[in-house]
Amino acid sequence: MNQLPGKLIVFEGVEGCGKTTQSELLSKYFYDNQIDHLLVREPGGTETGEKIRSILLHSEELNGLSELFLLSAARQILISQKVLPALESGKIVISDRFYFSSLSYQGHARGIDQSIIWDISKIAAMQINPDIAFLIDISPAQSFSRKINDKKDRFERESSEFHTAVREGYLSIANSNQNLWRIIQGDKNIIDVHEEIIFLLNEKLSLISE
């Protein structure tokens, strides 16, 4: 955990798993209960970060290594400009993705050495680590079915094998640190998932009370 007054909550998962929905529901819950917090997303969250996000999602010139460097640049800007100041002021930060995405997408799926990704990610994240991380787990088949009518970005157009590798990467990471991670089945009702997250947050960090 971080030696900072605030707390960092991270949501991770494959495309279409529901992590963005759950991060937004948690933000609304905090707002309704007057809990000071900040909601951010990766890549993005800053003016430059959103430009990098557009390149990552739509440029066909990128490979795994160039993705990693772009993601790390966007991450460093977001951490230094928004996340670190919020944590230092005692806020709860909810992050829709964090450096675990790089380990799963660029590492497990693209084949970049995990130690390289860890080294770059630690620098980009300024040694900040989450206090709790939620993996919203669904199968690639479920992911594709949820996105079937949507216009797809570059990652969403990847093969089933790619998304299977991403999922396996996430599960490997989460299972290797069960003190940090909570794995939630993403095929359940949205409200049921939200309520499970509230329960697990209270169990781990005692942030909220019913």
C-alpha cells in the first residue's frame, strides 16, 4: 500500500467486462455519500493523455513496444498531474485501468518481457501502487457478444486468441497477489456486482459504511 493519506482503487479487465460501468457506479456511490474522491481513466484523464488514447485506439502503425511507451507517457502525466496530488490531499482515487493493463496487453498478449514492463511502469507510476484492485472477469466470448453492435477500436478488433491471452494475464496477476486483488465474475447483474464491490471495499479498507 502507499504511504499516502488517500487510497487508490483500480478496476481492470478485458474489453466489455463492465469495469468502466463499475468505476462510474462507485464514483456515484461516493458522491451520494459525500466521500471526497477522483475518478480517472487510462489511457487518458488529461488533455495530452486523451490525445495519446486516440492514437492508441486508432493508429495502425503501432506495435507492442510503441503501445507500451505511449501508455507509459499518458500514465506518467496522469499520475503527476492528478492522481498523486489527489492521494496526497487524502482523496480516494478510482482508476479505470492502471499498469496491470500493460502487463496483460503488452506483456501476456503482445509478448514483451514482463520485467521490462514492470521497470517502465514503476517509473511512470512514480512508485504508486493501488490499495485494492478489482478484476472484472468475463470470457472473450462474453466480451465479443457485448460489443457486437459497437464500432470497434484497434484492440477490440484483435482476435479471440489475443483476448484470451489478455484474460489469462489478468488472472495470473490477480492470483499471484490475493491480498491486493479481488476477482469478480462480470457476467452477473450490474447492481449485484456493484454491491459486491461495496462489500469488499469495506472489508478491505473500511472506507464506507452502510
